[in-house]
Amino acid sequence: MVFFMFYPRLMISQIMWKLEKVAKELESLSDNSKKFITKEISKSPDKRLKD
């Protein structure tokens, strides 16, 4: 009976953990692609491109 009271919170916690994991992976992919594109555009990128 006690489990049914905590089940919704457990489910929400698991969903949040998964969303955070996916968000971190997407941020990492975004950073990597930004670095790659910056290198491909210019061999010596200026400060604007690095940010």
C-alpha cells in the first residue's frame, strides 16, 4: 500500500533523470559540432566564432 503512494514521485524522478541525461548529451553534441564547424570555416577563427 505504501508503494502506491510513492510510485508517482518515483516515476517523475526517473523521467527527470532521463531528461537531464538527454539534455547533457545534446549539449555535448552541440558543443562538438560547433567546434567542428568553427575549424572547417576558418583555420584561425576570431573570437566571435569561438563563442
